[in-house]
Amino acid sequence: MKRYNTGMERDGFPGTAMTAATPAIPVTDIRHGGPADHARQRIEQARALRAACLGFFPAPVHAALPLFDRAARRSLRRSGSPYVAEVARIAEILDCSGVWLLNASYQWACTALAREEADVPWLIRTLDWPFRGLGRHVEVAQMRGEAGEFFSITWPGYVGALTAMAPARFAACLNQAPLRRRFRHRWLRPCDFAVNALASWADSGRLPPDQLLRLVFERCGDYGAARRMLESTPIARPAIFTLVGCAAGERCVIERTETDFVTREHDTSAANDWVPQRPRWEGRIGVRRFLISTFDEATNYSCARRETLAGWEGSMADRSFGWLCRPVLNPYTRLAAALCPATGTLRVIGYDDVGAELPAPVTQLCEIEAAAQFA
């Protein structure tokens, strides 16, 4: 397998120029020990990430962390997740509160596009979360399941999968679904957010969608099997999966509620809204505008990110990530990635808040070429 890290020049890459001191994204082999071994190998980085993420929350949340941890632990145990023991082991290794909460957290916003070039499917995506530090601490984990090996773009101490690629099989990513609204008024949005989060934790027997995605990479041997499992497995909360395989026509967006699905095979871009829109579901909005945006403004913001990425006409194989422009690039962008399972290519770069209007690159570009090993 060939792997290397490289920086990009200022004129060819979105954001601030990188220097020789810009850190590389670690590629960690956890095929035998899994995420618990990842946390053990990178214990200081995992603790730093926990502190960075929890720093987003107000002081009362910090005081209540043990309570939230207990609620998250009960929720994950009721879900039937096969990864409960891993989270318990990670919590023991890190020896701090918040591990259960962060592994049961509600995913924020993202944008993704599945498209073909010369009949070869590619997947590009951004992850947009308000937590500072996610871009600085991002890593690539080489993992293994019964169906074969895969690479997950992840963080030490995290057991799920948000963006991953199994060379010669498929690649997929997870976006948060739109917000289920019981009340349309902007001031009641926090009530809907809280009720939906509590409902997902209270459910029993349904996997968190990020843990389902990891299970798919571990168990599914090809695109068809992955699609069926993502469409049919009950999940704890609504989600949007974008999936690509290795052959022409193997690309789709799967819009999921807890027990139902709608799959799109042609309009295969996704943000955080349904296509077409559905009554009483609101597209996701950035934290800064959480209380002031109207229902339509929130949904239109998600649509704008999705449609901008869908309208990009450059090459998916462009190593300069020319597709990463406003509003796809926004104040909460924490990483950008491009994946092609047919060629075994994975490219990812971390972004973070640097005190400017938009985030900037905070890592070198990490590029993995795994085709030779998996052919």
C-alpha cells in the first residue's frame, strides 16, 4: 500500500497557505485492536479532543457531564450496539467523563456529492461541526471487519464511522438529517432540538446511524450489500447516507427516518435537507443563526450548500479540492475529503477556526493509495 502526506500551495488550495510546520494527519493501524487501541495509542490527543469539543458547551453542561454520560451509556446499551464494550474500554483508558456523551452525540451539518468520471464513482464531502479542534485532531484509521479492510476518517476515542472507504468495495459518509419540527416558530427551535435528541436516546433496539455505518464497512462485501443494510436497518434517529461503489451506476443518497427510507440514484448530492422537501422538516442551520433564522432560511441554507456542490463542474480527482468554496466552505467546516474505492484513493485535510471569517487548513493533505494492496 502506498501512502503519503503532502501540503498544497496557496494558489491551488482553499484557505491559508501551509508551512513546513503544518502537521500531517496520522494514519494509524488499528486492524487488531480497534478504536480502544486507537485511544490507547493516542491518549493525549484523545483527551485534547475531548477538552476541545466540550469547550463548546456552557459551564452547567460540564458540571452535569457524569449525568449525561450515564444517560448516554444507558441509551447505547439499549440500542443493541456491538460497540458498547469498546466505548466502556475507551472511557476506562481516558479516565475522564464525556466519553459516552461524545460517542452518542448528535451529528451536526455536512455536505456530500457522489458523481462519476469515466464511469468511476467518487465521493466528496465536508464535515461541518461547531467544535473547535476536530480538524486539528483528525486521523485516518486502518480497520478490519469480517468483510475486509477499510479506512475511516476519525478521531481517537470515537467508535462510529462518519466518512470511510473500503478499497475495491465502496465508500460512504453520513450527514445529519433535517430537524423534525413540532413548532415552526424560530424561538421554539431549541425545544424541537432537545425533544428530538431525548427521543433518540430513549429509543431501544435501534443503532446510532454512525455505528450502523461502521457495521456496514465491517460486514458488507460490496455496494449492493451496503445499500441494502443502510436502507433496512432501524436506526435511532434520522440520517442521510451517501454511498458509492466501484462500477458505473453504483452511487446513491439514502434518506433515512428511524424505520423508513427513500433512495435517490440520480440527484446524488446531499446536505441536511430532504429532496424533495417534506412538511415539518427543517434543513440544518449554523449555530450562530440557530435562534434568529426562520424556517425557510434554515432550509434554504442547506439547499444552497447541496446545490452548489452539485453544480460544480471540475474534476473529482482534483487534488486541490477546487469544489471547496462558499457556502460548502463555511465557518463550521472541519474537514474535507475525497474518496474513490475503485482506485483505492482517499484524500483528507483538516480545517479549523483560526479567528478569520472562514476556517483554514490546519493539517497537510493526507493521501492514501490502496489499490495495489486490495486488487
